[in-house]
Amino acid sequence: MEGLELLHDLAVVLLIAGLAGWIARRLGLSAVVGYLVAGLVIGPHTPPFSLVLDEAQVRTLAQLGLVFLMFAMGMELSVSRLRRLGAPLVIATALGALIVLNVCRAIGLFAGWTHAEILCVTGMLIVSSSAVISKLVMDFGLAHERVGQLAMGITLLEDGVAVAMLAYIGTLGGPDAAGTAPVVHILAIFAGFVALVLILGLIVVPRVLRPAMRHGGLEIVTLLLAGGILGLAVLAVRAGYSVALGAFLLGAIVAEGPFRARVRRAFSGLKNTFTGVFFVAVGMMIAPRLLVENAGWILGLSAFALVARPIACSAALLAVGTPFAVAVRAALCLTAIGELSLVIAEFGVSKGVLDARFPAIAVGVTVVTALGSLGLARWGEGMALALEARQPRAIRAFLASWADWLGAVEAHGRSSAVWRMVRGRLIQVGVEVLLVSGLFEFSPAIREMIAGWVSPRSEHLAAFHALFWAGLVLVVAGPLLAIWRNVSVLTMVAAEMATNSSDHPRARAIFETALRTVAAVSMGMWLWTVFPFYIASPHAVAFSAAVFVFILAFFGRRLSRWHRQVELAVHEALGHLDSRGHLALGARLEQAGEWNIHLEECELPDHAACAGKNLAELNLRRRFGCTVVRIERQGFVIPRPSPATEVFPGDHLLLAGTESQIAEARAALGDQEERGADGGETEALLQSLRVPDESPHLGQSLADLAPLRVTGVQVLGIRRTNERIVNPSGEETLCAGDELLVLGEPSRVQRFAKSLRQDSSTG
């Protein structure tokens, strides 16, 4: 039977992968370690266990695994989530990667590695295993502490760094090509490609998925997205990058839409299946003798990951003002390398910039660091506290002063009216510069693709080229006009600030004219640099310039309105999560541990007996002592559910209570799988508030105060003297000096704190 060998190989790979992954989980390791060992066992290099008949077909299926794995990673690192992680965490991740890069360069020069080998090894070591780290965070109860939030945030951002590294490695093309192109130019082209795909995707994808979901359901959406994932992966390869980049970007785009939760569930089976195939295929390509022959490098790089990575990450976190013990403990959780490290090693071999030993080294380092990370995470708190106790007084004082200075700078930035006014315009200018650069840089590939579709005759080629360049100019005219208008506003603000104290009557006008002239010359030089003159004929360039002038002269206002509509579409897509995020909480939940309060997610199974009942009927507070603080339903969030809110199969309930209370409630609801909150999409603040001695609400019960109904804040605990009340009932009254543990969005917590100081009736 034709194709029987493929079925045989796939059956062997999946069965062995499942068995090996189960054993690895039982041993407390990541399933990835089990998949790699399974590949070593059944691969062609370990007879007589070569059970796979056609290794090439398995490698082809492994590419599907890589694509779906990167799509899932992209959904975890969306633009909105990147924004919520905050600039300090992004800066810390970049600093940590830079430190690792420079140390690897020193090691590589000493070892005689090529430029490409140094980059690939750096790429393997700058990215941590999100699967291993998420398991460590859950196992050690760090999911809702700042340590766990920092570790998960950095490992997600490191995935983005690894994708950028893959893009750069893809431009090397061979061992002799390394370093032939300026790094800045390569990164600028990469940023232009990312901006182009993200902006077009944020405009197109939601407008395709909404009617598809409305009229065809999840099945049709799944088919469209699967085709889009593979298509964008192919497009990324044709643009000179890895298949991983295209899938990753589409995942980031879909994560901004309203159906991300359903899409994540729909693709979870495909991702889990083919991801296992991918890692088994990686193991199959490793000859066990390479592990023995390169044992020295494996142990050396493992030691580097277990020692140098925590030092680099600690230094980076300290540089952005993180407390010492928290920074060290979070860094100790980031030692295990994993999924993308293997992808980078395999990609380097496929591009001809690495020899065959590096995937074996990556596999060995993955196993060793996965084992070592268990010990570092278990003893991390003690190590961090011991190091903090032995910290020299001068260093402690410097770090405290540095953190205070950073806090003052951040507070000044938030309160600065000028910065608030120009920040958005600066971001818009940067994004549109990348968009226009990407369109011009990849215009030859776009032209060839369109030519393949329309197949113009030879006598019509000149007209086709002229129309293409005119159409391209029409597309970029709107962004260029927006760039100039934003630059004009920025020059006006700069001139006003620079000449505010000048007595000269025309000082501001002169300074503004000079700045605009510099800006115009800079824009002209930029366009001259990015426009592909090398493929556009002089006639096409002249025709395009004429079209541009004609558009600005007669359709400038209409073009501005069209461009504004496009901007609104992008902002709508990016702003969707502001009110409908996931159940996850922000990074300031470390106080929960002091109260013995845990926040864990519970998913109602398909045949839950409680389906259709409301929260009042479930009565979880009276039965088990825990509270439902959030409900996510098919990607939409009910942030403050009322007692009349009904629950249904597939709902994700965020429970607050002690570990035993949550365990009892989960068992009653029928959810047997332990899980934490799902990342960090919706910022919820868990904060302690003190009831003032002069509060007008002293003696008032929580039922009368109604903080949930009035301000949208939930009271999870009360602490007075030596008494601590978790999930207090409505009969509890407020006393002077009570410490309240409250949960809610920052603005609502501030409103509730204000209401404690003054009577709500008086404003």
C-alpha cells in the first residue's frame, strides 16, 4: 500500500515519543528530554533499534512540528503582552543577551571558532526553555510571585531574541559569508520585514477570521489559520529567513484577536503531536558517539549556562532596579536551555555555518541544564538570601540609590506632559519608517510574486513595471505623509522648549525652520538609501515621482483620512486586550505568599456536573473558603463575576484561597489538572491597604461597603493584630488599622483606597 511506510514511521515515532515523554515527566524532567532520548534510541545511529524506515519523511513531518511550535510561541509573545511586560523587562532581557554574547565571543576567539559559530552558540545559550521554566515555576509555587513572573517574562522575551538570531543566522549563508553584511543593515531589514508582516496581518487577519468564525465556525477558522501558518512560513523562507519567523509572527498576530483562546485550544493537539515529532527527529539525527566525543564541550557549555547565565541575568535585572534577592532568584530559574536552542543548532547546520557536532552538543547541554535547573530552583531562595546577607555595604547602598533614581526617572516620565505628548508620535514615526523601509526592501520579491500571478507578456513588461512602482508609491504615500506631519509636530515642540527662555521675537520660528530643514534632508537621505534604484529604471522612477506629487496635490486630505482609518484598525487590534485579556495577573503579586493566599486557574471539563449553575448556587466561599475572582470564556473575560454569573464547560475560573481550599474546590468542579494563571495579559494588582484611623467606614460591614459593586475591587483578606481572615464573609466589619488584601485593576484599587479615606457620598 502506497504511503504505508510513512504510517509505520509516524506510529513508531509517536508511540516511542509518548512513552519517553511520560517517563521524563515521571522523573520530574521536561518532556522534551524524553523526546530527544527517544530519537537517540530509534534513530539510524543506534542499531539494532533503527525502527524508522524512511528518515527523510520524518524530517519533513518535523518541519510541521517546528512551524506549529513557533506559532504557539508567537501566541505567547504578542504585541500587547510585550507592552504589558514593560520596558524594564525588555531592557533586562536585551542586556542579559548582550552580556552572554560578549562572553561567548571571548570564549569563541579563544577556541578558534568562526564568526558564525560564535553567533550560533550564543543563540543556543541566550534562550531558556519556556517548557522547563514554566514547570519549575509551577512546581515551586512561584506562579504568582514576582520571581516567577520575572522568570516567565524573560523566557518569553528570550524567544523573541532567538527568533531575531535565527533571522540573522539565515543571512550568513555559509561559513565564508559571515560578516560580509553590516549587522545594523541586516537588523534594519529584519525589523522592516517584521513591521510589514505585523501591520498587514493586524489589518487583514481579524477581518478574515471574524466572518469565518461567524458563518463557518471554529473548523473553518482552524483550516484558514493552518494554511496561513504554512504560507507565511514559506514567505519567510523566500524572504531569506527561517520558517520559524513566519509562523511566529502569525501567532503574535492571532494573539491580538478575540478568538485566541479557542485557536490555542484548537491547535494544541497539532502542536503537541508534531512538536514531539520534531524533537524525536532531532534526536534521530544525533549519533551517540558525538555525545561522547564532545563531552568536554557539553560539560563546559552546561557549566557556562548554569553559572554565567544566572550572573548575566542577575546583573541585567539589577540594572533595571529589581531588588537583589528577587533578581538572583529569578535568574537562577533561567538556566535550562531548550526548544529554540535545538532549533538554532539544526538551522545553523542546514545553512552550512555549523558542523554536525553542534546539534549533539545542544542536546547534551539541554539534558544537563534541565537536571541542573531543578537544584538551582529548589535552593534558589536560600542562595539569594545568603548572597544578599554577604553583600558589601557599599554595593547595597549603591543598588538602593540606583533603584531609587530609576524610580524617580520613571515617575518623572509618567508626570511629564511633554513626554506624554511626544511619546506616541515618536513610536508612530518609528513604526512607519520600518514599514516603508520594509516595503521598499522587499519590493523586488513582491514584484516577482505579482509577476508570477499575472504573467505579463514581454511587450507589456515596461507598463507592468511602471504600474507596479506607481502602486507601491501609492501605498507608501500615506505613511510618508504621516511621518512628515508627526515630524513637524515634534520639531514644533522641540523649538518651543529650546527657545522658551529666549527674548528674540523670531527665535522659535527660526529654530523650528532649521529643525524642519534637517528633518526634510534626513528623510530624503533615508528614502534615497532604501529605494531600490538598482532594479527600477529611470523612467519608472520618474513616473513614480510624478504619481507621488499628483497624489499629494489632489488627494492629500483623502489620503490622510485613509491612512487614519488604517491606523485605527491597527490600534483596534492592539487595544482589544485592554478590556478582554486573559486571566493572568501582573507582576506585583508577591504579597500573596505573606497571606497564604494562592491564585490558581481551574478549567471546567466538558461534562462538569456544575455546568449551568451560577456562583451563588456553587457557593464555593462557604463550602471551601475560596473565591472566584475571574472567569475567562472563549477568550473573553468576566473580570468581576457576580453571584448570578453562570459557569459552563470550557470556562477558566481563577480561584483565590489557600492551597488546600483550591484543591478541594477543583476536585468538586471536576478539574483534575493543576495549572497556574495563563501568563500576563491583564494587569491585576494584588495590594495591601491599611484602613485609616479616621476612615468614615469604621464599623461598616463588607456587605454594606460593597467594594466589588462600587469600585470593582475584591477583598481577599483582612489582617488585624494577630488575626488573619482569608476570603472574609460579608459580615466582617472594618476596624481602624485593619490591613486589607485587595485584588483589582490599578485604577480601581486606587479608587477603593481613596474611598477608605473619605465618605463616598462626599466625593
